[in-house]
Amino acid sequence: MDLDVFVAAHRAEWERLDALIRRRGRLTGAEAEELVRLYQRVATQLSQLQSSAPDPALTSRLTTLVARARSAVVGSRRATWRDALLFFTVRFPAACYRTRHWWVPTALLFTAVVAALGWWIADDPQVRASIAAPDELREMTRPGGAYESYYSSSPAAAFSAQVWTNNAQVAGMSLAFGAFLGLPVLWVLLQNAVNLATGLGLMASADRLDVFLGLVLPHGLLELTAVFVAAGVGLRLGWTVIDPGPRRRTTALAQEGRAALGMALGLAAVLLVAGAIEGFVTPSGLPTWARIAVGVAAEVAFLLYVFVVGRRAVAAGETGDVAAADRPVEAPVAA
């Protein structure tokens, strides 16, 4: 494609479209129809440019023009409570269900690694000695020691807010770093697996595994599931970079990236519930079985939410992406 000829042939259409956009509130019926025709024509020209002669400056100019024209044609709308309700009842569970083939294996592998590392630490005194001095280990694992006092070290509300912030950051990192082929996601998971396995192994070596599980399971089931979902979505996003399938790589990344950003909001809400359990239930005076029952109930509710509500939404055609009216324009691919 000769860019000079292309620009010369279509510049008048671009200028006319820009003029109509600026006057969109004062257009006649014929001008409104002309705006729609020019929008469709310039969108096709943008596609031709991207596929045949991707000039960054011209592509950026036309992309902005097409986006402005699309806004003029379809109008803009404000988010409403109905949008929030639709997100949490349809789009978020659908996105979680669609990515189940990524985060369920992630959860199983993570659990296996934690169990293996925990058993190794509990069974090998030399490994425990490399973690800390014997006196420090006894201080951490004794009744009322560091592992137990941690959950009551701050007022419940402040502790819940701190936990929620930390976990939301972990989930956000997993989602954001997915575009880097998913490798940083694996590192985040490994760090969390080592931390959890260390506590598991040390408390098991002190014959206090039941206490450790009673402290971790109430909030940990839901909390870790949210982290697994975030990691699975991040890994899926990384794989999209490698294999976008039948879609253009940019289109595939845009679609999966928008779904990932939406899931960050949904997972923040899930982690808020987990943080509340960790701040108010875990350190409470409830019996161990009652605290674990709360955690199991929260986990079962989330899994039903994903595998029942989410499955129905996917069967109805939902993908977890934002509404069509809120997506950036995707010009047709030129033949």
C-alpha cells in the first residue's frame, strides 16, 4: 500500500467525518446518515491500514477518529446499579467458569506442592534448622506463639482491611503479570506455596497441626481459591500471547484483558469476604469446628456461584467481557 496515495484518496472523508462529529448535536437527518456511512467506511479503512501498512502515526489518528465516531453514533452511557448487578450475577461468574480449566489445575498443583513441602519440613530437622534457630521455632509454634497471636495482633476491622489489601495486591499482580507469558504468576504462586508450607511443616513438627489448620482453613479456603482464579486467569492471558487462536493477537489480548480487569473487581469482593472471615471469625472464641464450618460454607457458596450461576451464564452466550456498547471498536478484517 502506498501511504501517500491512501491518505490523498481518503483525507477528505476523514475531515468530513471529523466535522460531523464536532456537530453531532446539530445534525440534520441526512447528515446523521452520512455520519454513520463515513464511520463504517473509515473503520474499514483503518482495518486495511492495520493489515497492509501499519503506520503508527496514521493508525493512531484513525483509531482515535473511529472511536470518536463510534461514540457519536451509538452514544455514551453511564454505569448504573443495573450494570453492577449484571456484573456480579452474570459476567463475573461466567468469566470464572470459562477459566476453570486454568485455575482448577492450578489449585490442585498448588495443594500438592504445599503438602509435599510441608511434609518435608516436618520430617527433616535439618530443613527446619535452616529456617530458624530452635528457640525461634519454639516461640513461633508454642501455644500463644507467633502463629496463633498473628490473627489477633490488631483490631478485627483494621486486620481485615490489611489482609484484604495484601490479598487484593497478590490477585492483582497475578492478573496484571499474566501478559508476560505468565512467568511472574508462577513466581507469585511459588512464594505463597513456600510460605504456607513453612507454617504447615513447622506446626506439624510441633504436633500442633490441628491448631494450624483451625486457624488457616476458615479464611484460607476462600482466600486461596480467589488467588487460584486470579493466577489461572493470568496464565490464560499469558497463553493468549503465545496462541491467540483464530483471533488476531491484539483482539484476543484486548478481549481477555478486559475480562481480566473485570475479574479483578469481582475477586476484590471475594477477598473482602475472606478478609472479614480472617479478621472476625479466625481469632474468635468459636470452637474450631464452627470456625472451619464458616470457611467451608463460604467456599461451597463460591463454588456453587461459579459452577451453577457461571455455567448457566456461559451456556447463554456470556463470555465475561464488558458489554458490547462499552467495547472499543473492532474494525472488520480486510480480505
